[in-house]
Amino acid sequence: MLRSVRVIAEDFDVGVEWSALRTALHGGSGAIAAFCGLVRDRVDQETVTTLTLEHYPGMTEPSIEAIIDRAEARWPLDAVWVIHRVGALSPADQIVLVLTASAHRDAAFAGCEFVMDYLKTDAVFWKKETRGGVSHWVESTHADRRRASDWDAPGK
Amino acid sequence: MIAVRFFASLRDAVGTAGLDLGSSRMPADLDGLLCVLRERLDGEAYAAITGASVRIAVNQTLVEGNAALTAGDEVAFLPPVTGG
């Protein structure tokens, strides 16, 4: 399986990544699924001016690799590529890109959603929001933890 | 020497990104390290880093409960993650 994990400060180009992955595949893949997360400009009716992402170099990358390991064990994936940005971001900026490839769309869609759900709960990043000139650390949400843990529910 | 690191909200709570615990009083395990930190930090900071949701990593690997420490180890205090 092709895999790529990049934690970077600079922006990325989805088209370039898509083409690079499509070129790297060897013809057996019938589907690429993509998810790109963006910075929202409003949270709780307040304007967000900056979203700052912090990570722990040396621990963050393995935490993403572990998520990909689980996805690979679960679906017949040909590729999982993850790019996650760090540093100060502005509204509408790209934060994260997940690309998955598989022979069929079911595994590509499911693998992409699974990796994204666990990036929220298991990948070592912290977000700090600045709203109205005041900065505060974003708290993890029950909804995010529930989404991830639902993958272990019977029938999934 | 043990390198102690605090991330995100815990860095703000403690007021520093990290501190080195010198060889004169090097703790043998995590419990010992917490004893040293209890003396070094103010009550509010110590409460923050020992909160129920805080996870501890030794050399970038999460640990549960107590763990032995040796010179050169890096111990990190991690608040709940919020990536993606």
C-alpha cells in the first residue's frame, strides 16, 4: 500500500497531490476518495480570525501512521495519503487532506472517513482559536469521540 | 537528566514549554517525577498537568500508570488532542 504522512506549515495543492497519487497507482485502483478540511470563519456566532495548530514532532507522525495501519487492516486500500498543517491559519485555509485509493469506491470512502474521524481523536495536534482578540485552546468534543468510537460498534 | 515537556493548554498553565530535571535528583520513575513536579510547580499548574484527561508520553510513546525512567528520557504531558 502506498502511504504518505506529511505534517507541514505551508499550504498544499489538492490537484497536485491528487495527480501525484493517481500517477503512483498501478492501474488496479478504481477509486480515489478525498477529504479536505478548511478553517471555518465562525464558531458559536463569533468570528474566528486565526486558528493555530500545534503538534509534537516525533510523536504526531507515528500517531497518524497508527491510524493508517488500522485503516489498512480493515479495508483493501491501495493508498492512504495524509497531509496535516501546523502553525497559524486563517479562515478558508486548508488544514488537512486525506486521500484514499482502492479497487472500489466503498473501501475508498470508508477508509477516508475512518482516517479523518481518528485524526480528530488520536492524532497528536492541538488547536487554538482566536476570536474577538481572545485566544483559547479548543476542547475535544464528545461528538468527535463518538464518531470515532462508532467504528468499533457492531455492524460497522 | 529528564526532559519534561508541556504542550498546548498545559504549557500555558505551567508557564513554560519544558524543564530539565537535573541529575542531582533524577526521579527513577513517573511517580517520582510527579513528586518533584509537585514541589516545583504551583498548585494550579500541578492540578492542570495531573488532570484526568491528561495523557503522559515517555519518549513519544503513551504510557498508562507508572513507568521507569532513565537518564535522557523525555516525558511529555499532553492535553486531549483536537486535530483534524
